[in-house]
Amino acid sequence: MVAAANMVEVAALVGDTARATMLAALMGGQALTASELAYLAGVTRPTASEHLVKLVTARLIEVTRQGRFRYYRIASPLVARMLESIVAVAAIEVPPRYQPRSLREDSLRFARTCYDHVAGQVGVAIADALVARGHVVLTDEGGEVTAAGRVFFAEFGADLDRRGKRIFCKPCLDWSERRYHIAGLVGAEIFSRALALGWLKRERDTRALRLTTAGRSGLRDVFGADPADDGREREGALKVARPASQSRAG
């Protein structure tokens, strides 16, 4: 009964439109102020503060004070996984509502943050390339990095030794592509390196990411993922390039 009551409480908190919008914004992985969250949710600053107090009390988000500002972020990867799972169920299992596609939605579908890793077409393309080249194994139950993958990630500059208590490598069902991208420490390290190398840039006031020219070259040369040539290139769609040993004539 206690577990059921707690589930109802969490569902009620997440189910409010303004709070859901703020939580979705925080899924970008960055800490935001109450004013920024109020703007994104379309509510007043006092109303946003009331919502944030409830979310902090429920330990869905946490707050850090720096000077006169308070910054809010998702409390843990566990909360982030819950939120992303809700989005995936809503996108895949629930009958869709008709909504005209917008440039903003196309940007999110192409590349976005999923807490601390890359999702969308870019995230799935990275996962596909790593699997195709034998660096990562992904199943419905979990994921692992192969011996060859360890070498690859070391050369890429990803630090896979700072495991701590978090999940090392796991598949995360992508709500827009309906296939897996990579989460866990491995996914976080890929994202961190992509930002450091200038391959990906954050977009303001959204979870969308911009793939730079250097990023397109990097994905092709390092991961083996090339811009698609099937007429969708304007949307930034990617495909996995076959390793040379697997190429076929024709």
C-alpha cells in the first residue's frame, strides 16, 4: 500500500503540465534557475517556485545555491531513466495525437540530450556504428564494451574507469527513433568527449543539439557513421558506414 501511495504521488507530480515541462527541460542535463524554468513552462516566477518546492521535496530534482541564484537539476540518473521511459511509452505505446511537425521537433529528433547522453538520430547512429564494429554489445537486458571497444574508447579519450555506483553501459530506447541509443557511463563519456571536441553544440532553451561540421567528419572518420544519402540529409539523418572488410560490390 505504501509503494502504491508513493507511485500515485510521483505520478501526480510528473503529471502536471508545468512541472512536466520543467522536468523535460532539466533532462538536458544542465542546471537551470527558477526564472529560466518559469519561462520555459510559461508560468510566473512565484508559480514556478511552488512547483519546484514540491519536486525538491519529492527528491525528483535537487537545488544548489551559488551566490544569490538557485540552480535546479534532475536528482539522479534513476529519475532521468523514469522520465525518459515515460516519454518512450507515450511515444510508442499510446495512440499518437496529430500534431504538425515543427523545426523544433525535427531538431530534437535529430540530436538531443537524454540526461547526460546523446539521443535522437545521432545517438542511435553512434550506437549502431559501435555495435556494427564490434565495440559494444547491446541487448534488451543490457550492454557491454568488448575488448576491442576498450581500445577504441581509450583512443577516443573516453574514461571508462571512473565507474562509481552508476550503470556502466545500457541500451536506452529512443522515443523518436524507436531503437536503442547508449546510456550509462559509456553514453555519458561519448557525449562529454563530443562536446569537448566541438562535435556537438548545445542549443539555447532546448534539449536539441547541433552537429557541427567537425562533428560530421568525426562521426564518419572515428565512428563510421556518415550523413545519409537517401534524400533526408537536410534533416541531418545518419546511417552507419560498413567497415571496409564488410563492403560489397554493386
